[in-house]
Amino acid sequence: MIYLDDHIWDFDLQQALAKVSPQRREYALRYRLERDQRLSVAAYRLLQRALLAEYGIEVAPQFHYDENGKPQLAGYHDVHFSLSHCREAVACVVSAQPVGIDIETIDHYSEEVAARVMSEDEMREILTSPHPAEAFTRLWTMKESLYKLTGSDNNGDICLMLDKMPPVSFETIVRPYGVCTVCRYKAVIS
């Protein structure tokens, strides 16, 4: 299930920091700006809520990282998750299978930048869209969620990523604050 939260200013940061794991507290406090600290804590709290709702896990999750740097839940190898945040919101997904999520703010986009990171077909889709910035953001979140799912960026060629991807499915949600996309394998990969 996908969890979204755009209420990053609606909690007491110091109280919230006291309720997250020491590992996450240290991670959040590495950020200089309060907004970034809040986003880090809010994403973790969202994960806690998802784990409780879907798996009955009440303990504060600890992370370990695989060889690609992808976070995993220590002690729960059969539970997969992915976290993301943009300037105004956080996103989380938990699943029994590998999963990736990305959320991005819809900004004005640069056609020059888009041309460097999008394929010709993707550029055509953006340029013919009635909302080019939203189309760009949707495609970008697809690429990022795929990267988070697979842990691979096609040797740095993000432009080709969607054209040469494994059999995956995407679920995209558009909100006023941004676009969120979840990527999953279509078939179970062992």
C-alpha cells in the first residue's frame, strides 16, 4: 500500500525525534535545515505507521544496507519498503516483494535538461502534453522509482532506463504538491 503525508509542519520535531530510532535520529540531524530534518522524520514515521498497519510491527525499524546501498529492514527480510520525499511531502510503500517509490514536486522544467535525461519518445510525450511540467515529473518519478526498485541506473544512462526496463508496472498518483510513482516487478524475482 502507498502512504503519503503532506503535513510535515504539523508535529513537534523534538518530540518526534525522541520517538524514532537512534539510527534515524542521527540521520535526520545530519541535515542542516529544519525542513529536511522534518522530511526525514516524517518519512520514518510514515514507515512506522505502514509497518504497524500491514505487518503488526511495533518496534522502531532499524535499517541495514545491501551492496548497492538500498535500505532494508533489519530482522524482517520478507518485508520490503521504499521511502521518498519532496519539498512538501513524504511517501512510503511497503510490500512482500521488492518495491521502489519516488515523489517529486511539480516544478517548471527546462526543455534543455529534459532532453538530456529523457528519450526521444519521452520528449515527444512531454512536448505534446497539455501540462509539460507534470508529464516531465511523472516520467522522472517513473525512472527514480525503477532505480530504487532495481538498484541499477543502467550504467548511468537514465535516458534509456524506461526504454530498456525489466518487466515492471508503475502506479502514479498526482497531488497538488507533486507526483508519486511506485514501481514493482510484474513477476516475482527470486
